[in-house]
Amino acid sequence: MKAEIIAAGSELLTPDRVDTNSLFLTAELNKLGIEVTRKAIVGDNRGDIRDAFAQALARADVVIATGGLGPTEDDLTREAVAELLGRKLESNPAVLRTIQERFRSIGRQMADVNARQAMVPEGAQVLENLRGTAPGLWLESEGRIIILLPGPPKEMEALFSRQVAERLATRAGGTRLVERDLRVAGMTESDLDQLIAPIYTKYPDVHTTILAAPGEIQVQPRIWAADVRAAEKLLDEMVERFTIALGDNLFTVKGESLEEVVADALIQNHATISTAESCTGGLVAERLTRIPGSSSYFLGGVVSYSNELKSAWADVPPELIQSRGAVSAEVAIALAEGIRLRTCSTLGMGITGIAGPGGGTSEKPVGLVHIALAGGGAPRERGLRFPGDRERVRWQASQVALDMVRRHFLYVPGKRPGTKG
Amino acid sequence: MKAEIIAAGSELLTPDRVDTNSLFLTAELNKLGIEVTRKAIVGDNRGDIRDAFAQALARADVVIATGGLGPTEDDLTREAVAELLGRKLESNPAVLRTIQERFRSIGRQMADVNARQAMVPEGAQVLENLRGTAPGLWLESEGRIIILLPGPPKEMEALFSRQVAERLATRAGGTRLVERDLRVAGMTESDLDQLIAPIYTKYPDVHTTILAAPGEIQVQPRIWAADVRAAEKLLDEMVERFTIALGDNLFTVKGESLEEVVADALIQNHATISTAESCTGGLVAERLTRIPGSSSYFLGGVVSYSNELKSAWADVPPELIQSRGAVSAEVAIALAEGIRLRTCSTLGMGITGIAGPGGGTSEKPVGLVHIALAGGGAPRERGLRFPGDRERVRWQASQVALDMVRRHFLYVPGKRPGTKG
């Protein structure tokens, strides 16, 4: 079964907004064995919306549209679809009552414009929206399914999960998308490809995507299969070969983020961590605390931007800063050791560098970052020069920092990271 | 002049990747007075790519495609366009030499597959790619312009800026998009709309978009105009009215981020700031240090997750934590005052709360955050309960925190924020 997604909304044709609803929908449709073959983004223009539906219906079994169901005159999806299918739009008394009730419950009168949201094309089934006033609609025409969903992500997602997924599942065929999500840190895309190309080329039925992001590469083998069990077995075999080839660089086979894997390693090993950051400005602490329950392993961190605070908060000797410079391997190590002792944590992380765009010299250029990890033996330190702008330098430094914590647990006795479950 | 954008690549039809090249292209095309009227996203399928071009060419003056110009068999844009236009694909010796040269310069032999990238449809002009091996192509057919660009953003952007923008400018008409970007913090979308609807409805030629994001609303009036000066005047008049209506809630009329406005206010007023964060985990420090040159106003911050570190790093009396609880107005104020005194900064920010999903009680529910600002008079404190998940609670808390800093400078003698330039 093939689906196309239409996103309606003039704001999606500006330089500021991109359609992200289709990511959720694609994931959900794939789970049901429905492949997304095309996406279209159209403005708030009745003719354009109608044409987009006409073209999509000529190709796909299911057409799902988001947006254009609001109460204003810019919201034209209902009208465009009714016109295309030659169906009348009628005010649905039950929907109207629901909308009025919704307004009443928050102590407000329904505005007249909201009555438009009760207009339903003949023969359409109404999908109740528990989070907003615009109901969804399900239509069928000439063997094709048309699903209209509201644009706000929370409303769209809730509506799809509660009222569309199951209904679609009964209509979808037996094929399913089976996939794996492996993630790798600490190597380049070309080095990775050299290692794994001999593996994935042996599986011509599996489509393996390699996606490179700063400081991380995702390897995603995917296969559409009627026999899900056989496909799972095939992918497990592939993943096993990838795992051997990638070794310690592979940090998850289950699509986890690096901070999730690190959090899990810390928890599994009953370890705690603290951070002393300079150029990353708190990004490592922020990433470590994104995870629910992070208070069990994260004790605290300092962002010691000034030299004085490097000494005051992490006991970096002022002489060391003076002799080696604030951006140096020695100061990174002193930050890591200092914060570890101050907070009595198992591990201490120290980061100092030049994120740019200013502050670089020929000896210590923009992008140079020293990252140190103290605890459990001699401190480890890495000095790297990252390419890109300030944001990219900071992000890559935080990736290496988290990856150093992960790798630490590969080499000490205890539970290895990325092996949960 | 109207343009459509086609993004080719099967990875753009997965749940993980969204086309972002079109945002850059839309901004650049708008500057040239070219409106983007539709976007299509298609997989690596020759028939689909061909059909997408056929449909776009039936509607638009310019069709720009990104992706599908690589060396592998998945890269089919060249073939699809040549087929659609009925033109032969020929190997271009100059392009081939350039690619071979590129490989030689990095000490490698060109792989045979890369020869595909030298295939050029009859009559196409080659647009040299200085950052990669895939050249861009410019074709014209029946009065329409077709531009094929590589998919990697850095290559696409450099190629467009250097070789497409000027060429398109000479073909585009005299109309330009004129726009403003106002941003507001501290009010709801409906309250905002109530204040400004009486203004924007008086300007029917201007399309005003209101975009709500967590803790921030953008108001963007846009107009396509042949007489740019008259349009600028009209928008300036509108912005003046919006400014009066929105008062202190308006933080920029130039599309700046909240951290940029705050950074500017700190710099203009020769003020410094330090932070003591709990539930936001360093997010406020991280946002304050995103701005180049932040070391001139940001002295440092602590992420004091544990009660002990709240006392050790920001001198919060343990009795206060015991009597009022770690999440309380009193502790937020003590964090703010403590960190300010410790670092000798002009302002101190203290944040404590429950980001969730765990840790809430009926008295202190998930989402409750206390935010305090000390310095220049009595400390200000706000206790708020934010909706949404952990990430959303943390983000909204950081928005309110930054906004409190901004508002501080509205009420003290000195330079007002958001009034630079």
C-alpha cells in the first residue's frame, strides 16, 4: 500500500518553517506496512490544494493531508476536497455541538467563524479531535482513502494514534517495514563505509542508508517484507556483522541518542559525573540532564568562562593557566580532576576551547578544544580541532565528551554501554 | 515570477529526514522577488522525478531541484530531466577533467562511477561545484528555467550563491518580497491576536503570519511589491502600530533571538551575568553563551542539581532548602543572590523546578519552576507551571529566564533592549 502526504499552509512555503508532521506520519505509516512515496507542500490556495489531491489520488492508495482545517478563511482543505470529489459540504450538528461545548468548558463563547469547522463533506466520517476544535475527516472515493488531519502537531498526532492507525491497519496489506537503527561515534563516513560496504552489498534486498551528522553517523538497514520473522532474522544477522566490523565505535543498535547510552552506562555502573565546561557553555551538562532521572548520576556542573572561576570552582592553579594558557590539555585535565574532587563524583569532565568566531590565534586556532575525563585511573585527554561555526564546534565537542564517557565504560570492569535490554 | 522546489532523495521519505535545503532556497528566491508556490519531495525513482518535473513545469516559471546528482545508480535527476525534455545525455569532457582533477588533488584516483557526474543533457549550462564533485546544471525549455543542484547543503548553498542568484536576478521581474519579523515574549497567542488584529486587518494587502512557539510568538507582515520603497514605508507604519500595541512584550522588530537581545542589552549596559540552574540543567548558560563574544557579559554558571551543591556553589542555606523545599521561590532567590555574590556579577539568575516526568507532587507538580533574578534592587521572582514534556518545560523556563533579564533593562536607567541599530 502506498501513501502520499500533503501539507497545506502558506507558512510552510516561507524560509522559516518546514513541514515536520510528515515525519511522525511516515513513522506511523511505515509501522503499518504503508510506504510513503511522495510529499507535497502547498499554500493556502484552494486550487493548489485541489490539484495536489487530484495528482496524489491518481498515484497512491492513501492520501493524508495536514493543515487547513482551522476556522479562518485561509483554511481551505475541506472545501478543496469536497470540490474535487463533487461532494456537498454540510454543517454537521454533532460536530457543531462538540465545538460549542469545548468553548463553553473553557468559559468562552464560540466565535461565529468556528462554525466553519463543523462543515463536513457528504459521506465523510468525522474523527473527533480531543485536543482542539478542528475534527479530522476520513473519506473514501474510487477505492482510495483520504484522511484530513489538523495541522498542530499535538492534535494531529493524538488524532492519528487514536482514530486513524487502527482503521488503516485493517486496510493495509501484510507487508511491513522492518528496520534497524545503528549509531556510530568517532569515525568518518568514508572510513565507516569502507568497513561496512562489504557487508551491506551482500544484502541486495535490504536498503541500507548511511546518514552523517556532526560527531555521529547513523546506519539504517531497511526491508519491506511479507514474512516479518524472516526479515527480522536477516537484519539481526546483518547487525551482527556490522557490530563486529564497527567494534567500539558502534554505540547503539536501537537508535538511542548518545546521551541515553551514556546515562544508561552511568546508571548501570552506579557511577556519577560532574562537569567543568568553558567553551561548550553548559551544553554537556544540558545534554546529560535531558534524560529523565538524570539526578541519579549527574551531581552538578560549572560553566567557568573566566579564568578566575576555573580556579575558584574547579581548583585549576592560576599558574597553570598562566603557563599553559586557558585552552590547553593541562587545564582541561585540571578542570576534570578539580570538579571531580569538589563534587565527589566518580567521573569528572573538563572542557576548554575556542568556539569562535573570534579568539583564535595561529597557534590555537578557532575550533581547537581540549576535552578531559578524570576518574578510574589516569585522566584521558583529547585535543581536537573541529570545523564549522560556533554552534557546530560546540556540538561536536559535546559529542566527543559524551563519547569519552561511553568509552570509559568499555575499558573498566563493569557493565558495557549500549548493551541494555 | 513563481518557483517550485523539488527535493529528490529516498532518505527524505523516511521518518528521520526532512528537506531543509528548500528553506535556504526560499529565502534566496524571495530576495529576488520570486515566490515559492509549491514543494515536492520524491524518492530516488526516475519516473517519480520525471513526473514531478512535468507537473512543476506546467505551473511555475522556475523549477529548482536539489539532490540526485551524485555518482551512484540511485542518483537519477539528470536522467529524469533529460528524458522529460527529450534531450540526449552526453559526457562533458571539461566536467570530467574537473572531477578527475578534484580526486587527484586529494591524492586519490577517480572511481569509474564518478564519470556519471560528467553526463550533461544537451543544451544545459554547467554550474561548477567548488565544494564537491557533482556540478549543477541550468536548462531552459519553453520559456521555463530548470536548475539542478546537488543535495549536500554546503555544496548547494555555495553553488546557488555564486552561480545561480545573479543569473536569476536578471530574469526575475521587478517585484520583491518586503517583510518584517517581530517577536514577542510573555503573552498568549490569543491575547496577542486580540491586540494586533485591529491593526493588521486594516492592511489587506499585507499578509501577516502569526507563528507561536513555546515561550515566544513571531509576527511577520509580508508584502510582494513592485514599489519597494512604498512597501517599506507601509510596513514601517504597521510595525510602529504593532510596537505601541505590544509594548514591553515585543522584544525585537528585526527577527533577533531572545538570547541575542539579552546579550545586546547586557553589553550595551556594561552588565555581567551569572547563573545557578537546577532543573534547566545548564540550558540558560548554554543559550547565553551561544552568542559570539559572550565572555564579555557571561562570567560563569553552576548547574547545582543536588541540594549540597546548591549550598556549596551558591551559598543557599541548608535550612532554607529543608524548610521551603528545593523547589521554592525562596531557594530560587537564594540561588540568584548567591551566584551573583560569588561571581561578583551585575545580575544573578537562579532557577529551580521539576522538569519531569517524575518528581512531581500534588503540591509541587511537574512543570512547576521558580525563576529569580537578583541585582539592581530587590530580587524579582516568578513561579510558573509550564505544560508539556521535560524538554518543553526546560525550554519554556529558559525563555522566561532570558525574558526576565530583558525586562530588567526596561526598568533600570540605561540602554533599553531591542533598540539597537
